[in-house]
Amino acid sequence: MTELGPVAWPPAPIRTERLVLREPEARDRAAVIELLASPEVGTYLGGPRPRDELERAMPGAPSRRPGLFIVDLDGAMIGQITLTRDTGHLRQAAGKAELGYLFLPKAWGCGYASEACAAALDWFADALPGEPVVLATQTANVRSMRLAAKLGFIEVERFEDYGAEQWFGVRSSVTPSD
């Protein structure tokens, strides 16, 4: 199950200072293919997917599904964020909401990922108050590790999977009371 539960989907577009988080549209197709075929993006994800395979698999608009946000800068897609539940790829994430993010290399180093992920996490905290969110990334992915810390994820464990050391963290939307 990748549904988020009792959340109305899609939400109204989420606007930040510079970005809009929205559902995929037909105009995003080329950028989604570029994202998934990028050697830089695929470095910590098992490698890029072949462009011709992506072209065949996505004949029209990118698929819409609950929890998938396109990150839009000035009318163009620069990345995507997912908030999904139990995709089955990690036992640690079973039944929990998991944050994922991919950004085009041209958008790296500008603070867009931090801005967009923080907005998506705020939306999630409002939609499902008190529910924690988990995140997994390779420890070798220094940018992703920095982003996880900036977003408030706390390390729960490290483990070997997919041929590399993985970092698994959790972010609670509940502020502990003393």
C-alpha cells in the first residue's frame, strides 16, 4: 500500500517563497525522463535508467499518484518529492510514511530541496498530525545526509543493503513535552 491514508488527494498546490509543489502534468514528461536517466541522480540509486526504456514506459504524462509532488520553479519541473507508505523496499519503513526526493543536477546547491521538502513535511504534519516520517539514504550520499539533518531527521540505524551502507532516520512532527 502506498496510500497516505485519510488524506484528500491531490492537495491544492503548495507554494513556498520560490517553488510550487503540485501534481505531475503532461509538460513534465521530458524533465521526469531527464531526472530518471541522469547518471548524477542515479549515482546512489543503482544507476540511471536507460532513456529509451523511460521513453517507452512513459508515452504520455507522468503518472499521478497520492504522495507524489512535482517541484516547480518558474513553471518548470526541477525535481520530485514522494511521501509514500510501505513500498516494501525496506523492512524499517514498513507501515510508515517515507520521504523521498530527486532533483535535477542543475537544481543542486540552491536550497530548493530543503525548501520543497520542508513544505511537503509541513503539509504532511497538518494532514496527519503526530505521524512520524522516515527517510533512508546511502551514507555515501553526503548531500542527502546533510538534507536529512537539516529537515530534522534523527538517525535510528545504519545497515547494509543494495550493496552499500544505508542511513535510516525518523522525523517526528510531535514536539516532546517535558
